[in-house]
Amino acid sequence: MTETSPAAGTVPVETTVLRVFAEVLGRDAVAGEDDFVELGGTSLSAAIAVSKLEGALGVEIPLRLLMEDTRIGAFAERVGALTD
């Protein structure tokens, strides 16, 4: 029996995004449903997180992707689309 799995690439990207946001925000962990701004995210921490993610994932990520929807999971999905 096979389990339904997320689209290829989604899990590693989401895991990386969650790890980087937790690190940048100084938290033990964050979840996909968490809101970056509500967790204390600022424009500076957003720029730092995006820069770290670009290095980790090897893609250019427009900062506006995070500002358009500050839910971390939604951002991870958008970033995942860039890596396809």
C-alpha cells in the first residue's frame, strides 16, 4: 500500500524554509501555519532569511514572495514552485 505524498521537492524545501525561519527568528521551531510577522519577523530578518534560503536552495527568491503572504507554509510553497 502506498501513501499519498506531497509533490516532489515540496518536503525538502519546506523543511529547509522552516529550519531557516526558526534560526533567523531565534526559535526552537516554527510551523507552516505560523505567521512570520506575528512571530516577530521584520524586514531585516526577512531579508536575512531569504538570503540564507537562496544559498541553501540555489535559487533567487524575490523578497516580495514573503511580504505578499506572511504565512511560512504559503511562502514555502511559493519557494518550492521556484525550484521545480
